[in-house]
Amino acid sequence: MPTSAVAIAQDLIRCPSVTPAEGGALASLEALLGKAGFAVSRVTFQDEDTPDVENLFASIGSGAPHFVFAGHTDVVPAGAESDWRHGPFEGTIDNGMLFGRGAVDMKGGIAAFAAAALDYVAEKGPDFGGTISFLITGDEEGPAVNGTVKLLQWAREQGHVFDACIVGEPTNPDVLGDAIKVGRRGSLSGTITVRGVQGHAAYPHLADNPIPGLVRLLAALDALELDKGNERFQPSNLEIVSADVGNPAFNVIPARAEARFNIRYNDEWTLESLKARITETLEAVDLGNLALGLEFKRDASESFLTRDEVLIEALSKAVEAETGRVPELSTGGGTSDARFIKNYCPVVEFGLVGQTMHKVDECVAVEDLDRLAAIYKKFLFSYFSGADGN
């Protein structure tokens, strides 16, 4: 009888692993994988001004090819639990749907690839001609400082060399089998600060109001067309996400005004060329005597596109065999931990339908969990031996 992805998902959902809490989720995986013969390591990382985070690395087999399933057990907060139809950490099944925080993002994906790997190893034996590993982080929904980045470095120091990876993020917009993510746009965030001279609103000649200057800067950014996109990526977009003065008074001209922006950009830009374009655009605005400050966040990520035909074809055929759909090869959406993994090996993303992620009553069809596990299992057979998975 196949390993139940649904049962694994229920166990994981019942662990309240809201970032950065481990909540028992990694302990559950450690017990499950260890019992099946995986070598399991629990690794905690620290950094300044960020919480300590527990992570898990598990491996079975030996030699190449070395394939990695990657994901995160941490989840976003549930919000008001009274708003949920079923408790967010109960793992309740109702009318064919499994409810709970992380059901699709992404404890359900982890459950599916765990079930697939366990069944594959049980059928093929531990000497299947390669290595299967699990790279599981605990801070993907948080700062992403003490998770995948450091776990990848740790694994390399332990001698692990990866050949390919699937991240189990929810990639399908409507139906299982819609899309495989073969790349992602990059992300760059920044803060603009305009400094003037504070004063009384009735005596503007004694002050220098920074707000009109900030408005002109934001207008310049809003009018900026970065590119038109290409056959690989949609157009880059810049979004102004906040404008703040922090002034509660009506009779005070503030000394400082600030705004923040985020850019999702395609492969027509590098991080440095994009920073240069934004800096050039802002510095061209006439601010008079006002002082301009621009700071880019350090967590920026580059765009990437995976071209590993073996990886993509094996997964695409497994998806089509189980769902009857030929998945779109997509680069849309936001960022994920794939942005770190691509520096170590070719990586794609494929998981559940993402319509309820981060929402109240997050849920997944039980049928989809079983089918996703079957897709991953077929993929493993194809990737390691060229078999059809039967």
C-alpha cells in the first residue's frame, strides 16, 4: 500500500510551526525519514538581529546523481482562529478537503515528496543508483537568513554535491498540472528618504517641506518603463508600497519624508544595472535644497532561468502522465528559496494549487495530495532509471 501523503500532511499541520518556531514539524519528519533509513541532521543557525532557526537535512543512497527535494515547514500566522471553519492546526478533513495552515504552502508539498521518496526507496532498495536528499528550512516565510542559504552552505561543507532539485512550492494557479516554475524574476527593494527643514505651517519660508520633493521622486519612478518583457519573462514592474511622514500635527511642516518600493525584474537586468537605473532616475529629479537618500535592501535576488532538459522533461512527463495536462513552463509569481538553490544546482518548482495559501481556511484536496505524491514518484523513477514509474 502506498505511503499516505495525507497522513503525513495531517501530522505536519498539527505542528504549530509559525516562523521561526519549529513546532514539532521537523521532529515529525526526522522520525518518519529516520525510520526508513535516511541519515537525518537537525541544524540550527544564528545571525545578528534574527531569530535562531532549526533546519533539517536528510539523505539516503550514495553517489550521483544527487537529487534534492526542498521545502519549508514554517508557516505564516493563522490570524484569528475563530475565523477558521476548522482549527488551523487540527488537520481536519471535511468533504474531501484537508484544512490547516500550511496545507498548500507548503506542508502538503513536503508530505507528497516524502511519501514519494519513501515508496521509491522501498521498491528500489537503498542502492537505487544515486542519492535522494531533503533540504527543509524553518524560515522561508520569515527573514530567510538562517534557513536555506546556510543549510546549503552546511551541506556543501559536508561534501554533498547536488545535481538537481525540485522545490515543492504551490505553483499551480487553478488545477494540479497547470504549471512548473522553471525560473523566477528577481526582487529588489529600496527606501527613499527626503530631508528638509522642519517648521511652522504658517511660516513656510522658514522651513523646507520634503513632501513635494518625495512626490516628484515617486512620480519619476511611477513613470519609469523598465522593459517590455520577453519570451522568457513578463515585463519588470516597480511598485511603490508605502509613503510615510509620521506627522500627526496639522501645523507642522515635517523634516523628513520616506517611501519604499519593490521591483520584480526579469533577465534583461542584472542587480547592478537595475540599481544604477533607479539611482540615475532619482538623481535626475530637481529637489532644490532637499537632501535625497536611497538605500537598497540587502536581501535582493537575481532573476534566473533553469535550462536542465533532463530535469524539466522528467517532471513534465510525470505531470502529464498523472493529470493528463501538459504543464506550462512558467517564470511568473514572486520569489522562493529556489533563488538560493539555483547557485548550487538546476532547480524547478512544482507543488499544489496555490489559491488558498496564506488565507483563512487554507486547504487542499485530498485527491491532489495523493496525485502529487504519484507525480513525484514517477519523476524519481524516470530521473534515476528511465523507468515509467509502474
